[in-house]
Amino acid sequence: SSDEESGEEYLFKIVIIGDSAVGKSNLLSRYARNEFNMHSKATIGVEFQTQVMEIDNKEVKAQIWDTAGQERFRAVTSAYYRGAVGALIVYDISRRSTFESIARWLDELKTHSDTTVAMMLVGNKCDLENIRAVSVEEGTTLAEAEGLFFMETSALDSTNVKKAFEIVIREIYNNVS
Ligand code: GDP
Ligand code: MG
């Protein structure tokens, strides 16, 4: 392929962070495998999934990491963040406490990263409009204040899931190319 000829290869590490049960694992399984699990338990063993997309006729691989549930114990390790150039910081629009945790997750991310990280604030479970506890405007305002992209998603009905990941991947590509 032209990639091999030009010797250009891109591999980007992206991490997904946020409180327990906001839908991190389901966002990844929806994006990588088009799967959703209503009763998902903390996934054990699967550290990351790799997705390939094409930008400017170049093959770009995104290695997307999932926490495997350790966020419940406040013990997401520095190894998890090491080398990450992109991040999805996720809350659940139906649980206000998960939105209030975003500042702490941002702090942790910034503490552990030594390069420019493309960051997307994600308000997941937007299908739960009837029990919404965080307005779209609050999400937008926080994202603008912190310099993050912002999107509301639903891993359940697929709203904006692909878009959220692809915006981050394109931004990383723009940062490095
Ligand atoms: P994690 O702990 O952040 O990885 O969250 P999970 O992906 O395990 O999801 C926690 C729970 O929320 C599971 O019961 C999922 O089925 C549910 N869930 C995840 N995403 C959505 C969504 O977009 N909408 C709704 N209604 N439920 C979701
Ligand atoms: Mg999980």
C-alpha cells in the first residue's frame, strides 16, 4: 500500500475515563464491535481494542483503552495513562454526581500526561432524556471552559458514538501531522 511505500504509520493510544457505570465499556464495544450489553460487568482481561480508520489516504490505528473496572477503587494506574494522546472523559447525563467528578478525572489525566492530549467530554446515556440530571448547556459550558470537545452520546442507541471517537482521532492526527 501507499502507507508501506511512504513508511508512514500512525498508532494513537486513547483512554476512556470517568466514574463507574457511566458506560465507558459500552461506548468502546459499540464503537469497536457494534455491540451493547445491558448487564455488562467489569470486563476482565480486555485492555484495549484497536480500530483502524483512514485519514488523508493514510492508515490510522487507534488503540482504545478501557479501565476494566478499577475506577471503582480509585486506582486507575499511571500505566493506563502512559503514552495516551487522546481521551474520552465520560459522565452519565442521568447521574449528576458523575458530572461533578469530571474535574477530578481531568486533574488525574493532566497529572499523568506529558504531551498534548486531544480531549472529548462525553455526556453518555442521552437516550435517558426523561431522567436527565445534567443539561446540554452545562456540558457545553464545562467543555468550553476546559478546552474540550463535547458530545452527548448513547451507547444504547448508537447516537454520536462513532462521531465522538472519530473527532478525537482526527484531532490527534492534526496534532501530530
Ligand atoms: P462502565 O462502568 O463505565 O464501563 O459502564 P458500562 O459500559 O459497564 O455500563 C454500565 C451500565 O450502563 C450497563 O448496565 C449498561 O448497559 C448501561 N449503559 C451504558 N451505556 C448506556 C447508554 O448509552 N444508555 C443507557 N440507557 N444505558 C447505558
Ligand atoms: Mg467498564
